[in-house]
Amino acid sequence: MDNNKHWTKEEILAIYNKPLMELIYEAATVHRQYHDPLKIQVSKLISIKTGGCPEDCGYCPQAARYHTNIEKNDLMPLDEVLAKAEAAKATGSSRVCMGAAWRNVQDGKDFDQVIEMVKGLSAMNMEVCCTLGMVTESQASRLAEAGLHYYNHNIDTSEEYYKEVISTRGFNDRIETLENVRKSALKVCSGGIIGMGETVDDRIGMLMGLQKLSEAPESIPINALVPVEGTPMEEQEIVPIWDVVRMIATTRIVFPKSTVRLSAGRMQMSKEGQALCFMAGASSIFAGDKLLTTPNPGDNEDMQLFNLLGLTPSEKKKDNTEKVKIRKDTLLPTSEEKVKWSRPGHVIEKNKQAAEKAKAIRKALKS
Ligand code: SAM
Ligand code: DTB
Ligand code: SF4
């Protein structure tokens, strides 16, 4: 089956709404055609720059305008990143994903330091992924040349619901970044979050959004919202595991060859629930006791689960990234590249209220 087949919205909706047992069976069947069902790719997240982000993403504890209880940090030193990656490799991670609470990559000292991190990690024979916000083609090419394999940038939800979640950056900027990443010979990792109050149509809309990319993402993270106190979504109910299973299974059928990552939200899932997700085609997880800022099950618990289910972490994939030659001219910012990422700036009532509440808390704490 083709990973770039264009499904209609009605076709995807029909898949999503199949009787659950039928849906899992079909997804598991597709899964077995392209993936070893007993291997799970394990990625370690490292938050290299935490909190203080200027954006207003309604789900995110790292947005500076909300009052959340996270530990903020400037860019992590290189040796600390390498030590964390070494420890993760020893416990079965084949990939490291470095996350920064940035709106977009800016050329300069910090980006140069990230380039050194990528070089260091890639020399450790690990797959390397970054999620640094919006990027231009030349920035993506520099990352590729340094040895980066994947760039993560989520479209998060449908284009329509996106407007209810974020007002400081536009859906089209996300798409443009993903196309910049694609042009630079990096692999694309893009998915989204369920449980933010979206409709089933929005979930299907998110998959439609991924289908519109020039090529399907190699990797698709499905996050279940982790509702964090102080964010506009703090009151959201935990998304039912059945919805997570449906979303994973539908993603697996629509993108048969992609890696589907059961991402944030595993702390709120039972072992049985996670097992159903693996059955339904999830082929990857994030490891370690912390995601970027929120808790995650941790290595011992995951090892127990893997043993129970007969799963093992997959090895680093052999790829030809090293052989990819980056055209030197793409490494230099062109004049048209002095892009101005958009800032729609419409008012999202929930986001506004959470920001006002944060201001009041900070004022009270000062006095
Ligand atoms: N700042 C960069 C960006 O937005 O692209 C990279 C880091 S950002 C934290 C990466 C992704 O984490 C988001 O796109 C979102 O899908 C996910 N995420 C953030 N907070 C979350 C939460 N509370 N629950 C689930 N997923 C979350
Ligand atoms: C993705 O889709 N999920 C990860 C990773 N890509 C960067 C991030 C999840 C973050 C969950 C909230 C937190 O820990 O701050
Ligand atoms: Fe910033 Fe990324 Fe969080 Fe949005 S999701 S507030 S851009 S760190």
C-alpha cells in the first residue's frame, strides 16, 4: 500500500468509526506488512532549552505567559546533552530528540551550539532529531549537514481547530517549515495532540493536513494531551484510551509505512491500554521518566511492559543520511529567506484568561 495515497475525509472517517475490534484487526494487519510488530523504536527526549517561550500554545506548560510549575533553563551545555544521550543509549534508546522552547530557530550563538550537539550525538551512532520551532530551508540544511536525521514539528490538529489553540503562529507557517525540512534532505516527524476539546472531524482533519504535505512524514507522533495546571487546557478531561487507540489505528492504516509514535500521555494510560495501542500499530515511544517537562513512565516500567508483551527496542535504522550531499548554496540564507513568520494575533478567550490569571498570581507572589 502507498504511504502517499490520498484518502478522502469520508474514507478516513469511515476507518476511524469502524467497530473497534475490526479497526484494531485491520490496523494490526497493515502494521505487520511493513513493520516488525515485536520491535518498538525508543526515543529519548532531552529538553535542551526549557520554558520562557513567547508563544501562546494552549496546551503547553512552556509558554511564558502561563503560570506553570516548570523549571526553566537556558540552553543546556554540550557535555550535559552528550551525557544524557549516553545514558539513554545504555537503556535501549536508538534516537535522541532535542526540544527547545523556541518560536523559531535564529541564526547565532545558540543555533551554533545546537549544531555542535547534533554533531556530537550523531558521532555516538544514534539517530538524532530536533524540535526547535519554525526553520528556514538554510537552517534545516545546516542541521542536515551536521548529521541530523529527523526534524519534529507538529501540525497539532486540524487547520480549523488550530485557530482555537494558538494565536501567535499560523498553521501555514507550520506547513512551510515542514516543506523546508523536506527540501533539506531531513526526514519529517509531524503529528499532533488529541484530547484538546477537538471533534472527531478535527482529528481526521489533522490526518488530512499531514496528507497535504508534499510527502507523508516518516514519523507521526500521536500525543494525548497532558493537562497541565496553569495552561488554558488545565481543565480538559483525560482523553479516553479508546480514542487514542482509534487515532493510532487510523493513522497506521492511512500511513502504513510511517513510524507511529505513542507519545505524550502514557502516564494516564494503563498497561493494557498501551498494549492495545501497540496492537493497533504504534511502533515507537518516548522513554525516560520525563518528556520535556511532564512525567513519563520511566525505563523500569517500560522494560516490564516490554517483557510482558514480548516487545524489544529496535536498533538504529541503517540509513543513507551520511551519503546525502547537501548543496552548499542551500546552507546560506537567501534574501527571500528573511522570512517573517506570521502572527495571526486573534483572541482566544481561554488563552487570554490563563495569561491574566498568571499575571495576577505573579503580582500576588511579588507583594
Ligand atoms: N517549540 C517547538 C514547537 O512548538 O515546535 C518544539 C517543542 S513543543 C513542546 C513540541 C510538541 O510537544 C508540541 O508541538 C505539542 O505537540 C507537544 N506538546 C506540548 N505540550 C503538550 C502537552 N501538554 N500534552 C501533549 N503534547 C504536548
Ligand atoms: C512530540 O510530538 N511530543 C513530544 C516531542 N514531540 C517533542 C513532546 C511532548 C511534550 C509533553 C509535554 C511536556 O512534557 O512538556
Ligand atoms: Fe513554545 Fe513549542 Fe510550547 Fe508552543 S509548543 S509554547 S512554541 S515550546
